[in-house]
Amino acid sequence: MFVDSTFWKGTIMQNEIRVFGGIPLNGEVKISGSKNAISAILPALTLINSETESRIGNIPNISDLQALCNILEEIGLSTHWDREAKTIKIHGLITNNYLSEENVPKIRASSLFLGALLAMTGEVHMPFCGGDQIGVRPLDIHFYVFEKFNIETKIENGYIHCHATTFPLKNTTIYLRYPSVGATENALLLASRASGTTYIYNAASEPEITDLAVALTKMGAKISGAGTPIIRVTGVQKLQPIQHEIIPDRLELCTFLLALICTHGKGVIKGGIPEHCISVLHTLIDSGVDIQYDSETIHVDATRGYYKPIKIQALPYPGIPTDVQPLLSVFALLCNGNSIIHDTVFKDRFTYVNEFMKMGVEMTQLYDHLWINGPQSFTNAIVHGCDIRAASALVLAALCAPNETTVQGYHHIQRGYENFKDKLIHLGAKVSHSE
Ligand code: EPU
């Protein structure tokens, strides 16, 4: 298997990016494949259990995927990640459903191996999954889904032990108390192998769910309603190998759009699906940003900027993504007047606020609300990003500040953005990265 030498193995690499800000970005940027879509589809390939190969394309070169490939290998499958060709090829048979502490705690998406292995073997044992430190991230809704499929869950010595009392699994009806992305994905995995038709009500409708449903449908499951709150799945006993291209990353698209806007730049974003970012695009358009878009391209001109303040709530799709709220805070600081940012999804996702304050701006946070009175300017500092989106928001802030700002925690960005630094350089930014 291909091994990335830069991949962190449990110890944090405090690598940093130095940004020489105050330069308007300009030019064209191409969006890579979606981190969160491939993070769901790789575990789903466990359902195939075949010596014939599956091939997934448009794979972004991000470090989170190495942990997923390692888990697939631990289960018994063979993976080949060709970074040049942007493909991962997978085949093989499951030989193990007892996962070690080595890879699972590194990423949140490892929770999907619960559903995948339960669907295939009726049993799974694994440590708790990890992921970004963005507040409490319980698994109770996942366990509720398991219960509906007659799966018992027990937590012992930091391990999750699940066992199906009826196997093969039987169809069920599920109402999710909250449209959790991960719990919906686990429900889809289980239902795709269960007999009969399963209904999932109040399902998450994020584009990554739809992409997972498309992949499962290619494998042979019969799925309707993905992308809406009611999904119907008729399972099959044997799922087939597939070829599939991952959808573009809507969160990367929003990041580069905001980088162009916040630096008063001008550019074109290609290779994304603007419709997946409607809430963000229209928040910015309503605020006064000159944005034109069609089905696959966005033109933005922020060279003449007077923007109205924004009042936003991060919500499940198609609302404003929680992942974009830290980036929208940078924009709110440029707007004229009082902006309000409210995160209803991850209520503690405001770790970047302290770091912004080190850069000389004022904002008031109370619980899940943030008040920002703009316009304000950033000054230089050494700051630290402690999750993917906080770190990318800090780089955006640094691009707005004059002179040199150091953003530590660049390894978080490498977990979720392909060639982030090089894409910024291509747009005219002056940045350098050291480990
Ligand atoms: N929740 C529960 N119980 C559960 C599951 C979730 O209370 O059993 C709560 C969470 O605590 C949170 C809310 O539900 O308050 C949303 O969590 P959800 O399960 O929808 O999120 P997730 O599956 O853990 C995925 C993405 C996140 C993204 C969220 C929301 C992946 C690997 N991660 O996480 O992406 O922020 O959906 O859209 O798909 C990122 O890319 O930076 C990132 C963190």
C-alpha cells in the first residue's frame, strides 16, 4: 500500500504556514474531490466483499484518507491509492471485525465502519472514533439506528462492542431525532444489506449523503429519496464492485470563494457544484458581493467592496454549513455594521475566536452566538488553528492582515484540503509552509 510520509501517526505535527497578507487574490482555482463524500464511500466499499476490484476516482490528496485506507487494510481488504491518477482501487474479503487503536481514533468517519462491519458480519469491536475538536460529538443517534436493526451495543474499556441479535439484518423504520450526517450514513449502510425495505425519516440531506446513495445504488441497493429527509432503501444480499467519481468538495469551494472576497480579489472557481453552496452564495450576494454563477462555474469580483452585515445560522443542509461559519466570520469583519453568527450544529465551534482576538479584532461570543461589529482590520500575530475549518479561517484572516502572520496547526488543513498552499500561491498569495 502507498504510505504518505507526512501523515501524522498519533503525534501532532505542529507545522505552520506563514502568510504575507494584504494582497488581493486573483485568478482561477479548481475544486478537488469531497473529503466528506470519500470518507463515507470508502467504508461503504466494505459491503462488497469481493476479489473483483472497485475503482473510486477524483480522490483528493488529503491525510485523513490514509487512516481510512489503513482501516480497510486492517479489515482485510487491499487498497491502492494512486495520488497522481487521483484513484483508489480496492478489493478483497473481510477477515477481521476487531479494530485496533492505531487508526480508528484519528478520524470521525471511522464510525462508519461500525455500520459497514455490522452489515457484513453482524458484529464489530472498535475504539471510539476521533475527528475535529469542535464540541461534544456523541454517537447516541448511531446506537439508536443499530437498536432499530436489533443490534446490541455495549461500551467496555473504551471500546464499542456491537452484536446483531438477528442476522442477516431485517428491514426497519427509523426516525432520527436529529438529521445527523454520520447516523444517516450508518443507516444507509445497514439498510443496503438488510432484507426488505427500510425507511429513514428526518434523514440528513447533505450532498455527501446523496453521493453515498449513488455509490450504494451502483453496488445494487435500491435507494430512493436520498437528498431529502425521507429515504427508502431496499437491501440486497450481495453488492457488486463499482467505479465511481467523488463529487467536488463544497466546503473547499466556499473556502476559496471567501478567500477571493475577503482579500478584495477577483476570480473564477471551476470544477465545483455551485448548487451545493446555494446558502453561502446567496448570503454573500444579498450582502452585496458581485457573484455570477451557473451549474459549474462561479465568477466573483470583490475589488469594489461595501458589504451589508450578515445574520446567519449554521444549520443542516441546505442551510449554511457549520464548517463555513468560521470562514464567514472573516467576511463579517469586513462588513459595515453588526453581524450575528449562530451555530446550531456544533455549538462550541468557536475556538478560532481567541485567535482572531490575538490578531487585533473584537467580537463577542456568548454560547453558540457570535456578534461582530465591522468593519475591522486584522493585525499580525502567531495564531493556532485547532481544527480544519478554524485553521483555514485563520489563514483567510492572515491573507487579509498586512505583513507576516504565522498560522500553526497546518496539519489540520492538510487533513481536509488538497494542495491548499499551492492553490493559494496560484491565486497570487505569498505563503510558505514549514514543518
Ligand atoms: N450528534 C448527536 N448524536 C449523534 C450524532 C451527532 O448528538 O449520535 C450531534 C453532534 O454532536 C452535532 C450534530 O449532531 O451537534 C451534527 O453531527 P453530525 O452527526 O451531523 O456530523 P458528523 O457526521 O459527525 C459530518 C462531517 C463534519 C460536518 C458535520 C455537519 C464527516 C466526516 N464529517 O460530521 O465535517 O461538520 O457532518 O455537517 O462527514 C469537517 O469537514 O470539517 C467536518 C467536521
